[in-house]
Amino acid sequence: MDVVTPPSVVPAVETRGSANHRRAPRSKVFLLTEVVIDAVTARAHVLDVSTTGSKVHTATDPQCGSEASVRLNGEPKAGKVVWVNAGRFGLEFATELAPDQMAAIVRA
């Protein structure tokens, strides 16, 4: 059976040294949620998600290395801030999302 990649999925990039290095394919989403960074809760939008992390937009710029948690489908998902750029940051999840969790988030 052939696997069809939806147009909203960006494939993993395996080029070392690239600013766009990815370990897993990501899906573009636009989810209004909240994020907790260093025990402070803020409104946020998740802009893309993969099994290993997400891109989050918020009015608060966290520090790289900060512990953070984003609410996905009503459940908190903990991780670490790995990059920050103009109101957006990358959150690397502490544990990967299961395929069914990932599918539910993309459908939301």
C-alpha cells in the first residue's frame, strides 16, 4: 500500500549544519492554546507539530534551555525550548508523541 503524504506535512530534513535540521516530519497547524514557561502561563499558538516537538508563537520570548509545557488536545506536553526567534520558539518534547496523538492534534 502506498503512503500518501498530505500537503501540510513538511518532510524531515537530514542535512547536518542546516538551520532547518529536523528529526521528524512536521505538520502545519494553527492551534490556540496555552504554554507554561518557567511556571508562567501565557496564551500561545502552535504553528507546527511533529512527534518530537513543535513551533510555538507567544508574546513571551523564553530563554533557550527553559523548561516549558504546551497544551495539546487538552493535555500538557512538556519539553525544552531549543531556539527562540521574534516571538516564536521551538519546543523539543521530553517524550515523543505517539502516532495516534499526532494524528489527533493534526485533525483538531
